[in-house]
Amino acid sequence: MSENPLKWTCDTVENELRSKGYNHLKTAARGSHIVIYTELTEQFPWVLAKW
């Protein structure tokens, strides 16, 4: 499987956060975690969601 199995979860998280008004959003799967980057990065350098 060439694609990270968490990729679909990243997309789901991105869509959910976009619907709540977060901008400049990017997610990346890192092992068993999903790292979420938003405009709040200055306040919260990282947001980790463990799935």
C-alpha cells in the first residue's frame, strides 16, 4: 500500500476543521498520529490527534 492508511483521516479532519472556519489548514500523518497545522500554530505549536 503506497498511500498512508491515515490519509483519508487527514482529509476528514481537514474537511471538519474547514467547516468550523479554520484557515490555512494542513494535516500530515506521522506514524500513528495526525499532525494538524492551522493559523493557531503560533499559540499551539502542534496539535496531535491520536487515532
